Amino acid sequence: MTRPFRFGVVAPIGSDLAAWRDRVRRVADLGYSTLLMPDVPTWQPSLAPTLATAAAIADLRVGSWVYAAALRDPSSIAWEAHSLSVLTEGRFEMGLGAGRPGIEVELGMPAVSPAERRRRMRQAVAALREYDGPDVWTPVIMAVSGPKSQELALEVADGVTFVLPADDDRAETTRRVREFGGSRDIELAQHVAAVGDGAAPFMAAPGLDTAALRAADSLVILPDDPAAAAEEVQRRREEIGFSYFVIGADFAETLAPMVAMLAGQ
């Protein structure tokens, strides 16, 4: 089964709140389906009020990219996600992941093991389903890396995004995704950290070398030419199965012609 394309934008808030509001409206006008926010305490406003504000500004889906299990209580994640589903009338999707290694220690919190992170992720989804009850369904997109998190996603998630090392080439990424098997129909999302010669804030490691990414045929980068980008994402859907592509807000205008060509196809 070939899923239709979706395109999302990670839009962190800078120092100018009015400019961010304008960006939210512009992202909607350009045809993107979803506006997403990173979960980085002390760097950004809290996810829930920010996403509720975005949903009130424009007719967009909104989502977390992604809640970090290392930083949060599972029940708190679930209650917040369910509340956003209700307040946005079904336009919220919960991105959920383990969290960047060491992020909790950087923020002065106790270290959390990989096993504990996965346990929290499982508990968060289970609690969300209880809060949703029979009348609400909050989609869950889980960020996965190793086999244990992939097994969890196959069990409880509606979609997955693969945490891809920047130096993985196309063949390695294809192998990694194809090994993610199962009988369930799960949406495959692609986190795009760079476009052309630029890297997206909150989506790429500092000092990301875009020339090296292209030389390695990495899939964490897209061309900045919209026609070439459209050809590339079509290839990725055909050969690997990716249908949901998430880019940084700085590139929303650049790739808008690609979105116009492909969204919903």
C-alpha cells in the first residue's frame, strides 16, 4: 500500500513572537499539513500552550517533535497529549521518543537508562489510550533507533520516524527501514535535518557538514531545488516507504513548490 505524501515543518520560536505567528500562518498557506515543535525545556516555551496557540492561529495539524521520555512523567505526557487532541478537535499528533542521550543530565535531572526510557514511552502510550477512551484517537509517531524501540513502535505506534546517523548512506538506511517489519500498516516518517547547504535549528547537530552528507548519499538531507527534492522524495517512497517528510521552518518557502506538487498524492 502506497501512503499519500504528508509534509511537516518544525517551527521553533525565536525572539520575535509576532514573527513566529506569521510563520505559522505562512506554513499553512504554503500547503504543509503539520506544524511541529521541539521538546527542549528552557530553550522554548512549553509544548502544550505553544501548539494550542498554533492550532488557533491556522488550520493546521500540530504535533510534538518529539516528547522526550527522559524528561517527562508518562502520565503527564499522556494527559497533555489527550488535552491537545480535544482542544484542537483532533488535529494533534503525539511524537514520542527516548530523548537525546544525556539531555536529562544537562538539565540537572538524574540519568535515565535506555530501558527506563522505553518503559516510560510504553506507559505514556498506554495512559494516552486510557485518556482518549472510545471517542478520541490521538495518533502516535514514535522516534526509533535500535531493535528494542522498533519492536515497541510496531506494537503501539501509528507511525515511526527513524533516528538516522548522519553518516548512514542510502543503502544502510534502506536496510534499516526494510528490517522494520510487521503486519501492521505504519506510516514511515523522515526527519530531514538539512536542505541544500543549510541545516535546520533543533533538527541537526552543531557543525553538520552538508557536503559530507551529499558525498555519503545520506538521506537526512534534501536538495534545495524543489524539482530535484520532489524527485528524491518520490524515490524514497517508492524504494523505502517514507511518505511523511519533516523539514525545518527555514526551508518551508524553498520547498513549497515541492509540497504543492506532491502533497496528498
